[in-house]
Amino acid sequence: MKIGLFIPCYVDQFYPKVGIATYELLQKLGCDVRFPMRQTCCGQPMANSGYEHLTKGCDANFVANFAEFDYIVCPSGSCVLHVKEHLHDEKNEALATKIRKSVYELTEFITDILKVETIEGHFPHKVGLHQSCHGQRGLKLSQMSELNAPFFSKPEQLLAKISGINLVSLNRKDECCGFGGTFCVTEEAISVKMGKDRIKDHESQGVEYITGFDMSCLMHMEGILRKENSPIKTIHIAEILNSRVL
């Protein structure tokens, strides 16, 4: 099966090591991975700001770049959810529909499609997992705590396979960090306060790293941590899953 690697624009520009880790991890898991060189923004920032009608060029470019693949995999829940719910192409809607059904967030793909039993990674650190809203509530990557339903978490399921990791239990594990894309710009004070509250939960557990499946949320918390000179670091889940056994 041919896998198209979809790397969000902010990851490409600011966190390329996350894209590299995703590529290497999929290769390790036996996937035939390609990176379409002409891919650009999926259009989510415009759509979230109320300008979805201006994303037709982004949509057409996305379809052109990823039409040939069996699956499209991305290390960002929010970008995947945007494509799943909003990708359209007036010239080829059938193909756009196929792509919407073929795009997966990384942990979702590894768990549901590859059905991986073991991952040979080693990360001997105390880690807190941030459950980003788009992934949890939109893609259903983990169970929401307010529901009276059996617990599951695809990211936790994969992290548990990594040797040496100490994954802590947070007090309010589903709470939003306050990033919210353009929300952190238009409502800066609220966004920062939410981010600080989210970080406090991790701090109280004595974590060394905060991980997650959306680098945008981690970027938001990373900014707060740096400003407060905190020793806690952020790391995308792909980098942990791609870690090497020493």
C-alpha cells in the first residue's frame, strides 16, 4: 500500500524533526511512504477564521498531491480533522470524497490500519500526555471523561509499548490547553491562562516531557514553558515512538 505523508505547514517550517520522525517511523513499520513535494497548507487557518470560501485553491492542490495514495497519514489531529470534514473539489468531488476517507492521524493509522502489536522504542523519562481537542473529540482518538463509557486511548496504547517510559496519570486529562488556532491570537489572555492551567497539571506530576499528537498545542505550551524558564520540555509522540533502543 502506498502512503502519502501529509506534513502541516507549521510542522514543515518550525518542527521539521517531527515530520522526519513520522517518515522514519512509518518506514520502520513496513510502509511505502512518499512525500509529495508540492503540498502546502490544507486551508485550516482560513476555515477556522471564517474564510472557508477562500480555501478552494488549497483543496484543489491537496487533491492533486494526494490522489494517487491508498492512505494519507499526518502527525496532526487538527489538520486531519479539517481535511476529513472540509475537503471538496468542484472539478473532482468523487476523488475529494475518496481522499477524505483515506486521511488518518498518525496514531490512528498505526492502531487501526497497521494494527501494530509492538514498537521497538526506548524513552526512559517521566511523560505527561496532552489529549488535544480535535483528536479526542473530533477523531475519537481517546474516550472523553465526561461520558459514561469504557476508557480507551490510541496514543496511550502506543506509548505503553515503549520501553522505559513512565507515563503519568493527570488529574484533568481531557482539558483544553487554550491554543485553538486563531483563538490564541484573538483571545490571547484567555488562551495563555488555559495553557498555564494545563501545564500546572503536568508540573504537579513531576513530568520531564509533555507529549501529544498535535504539535500546535505543544507549541503553545512550549512558549509558556520557555517564558517561565521551566525545565519541562515538549516532544511530539512521533519522536517518542521513533526513539531507538540503546
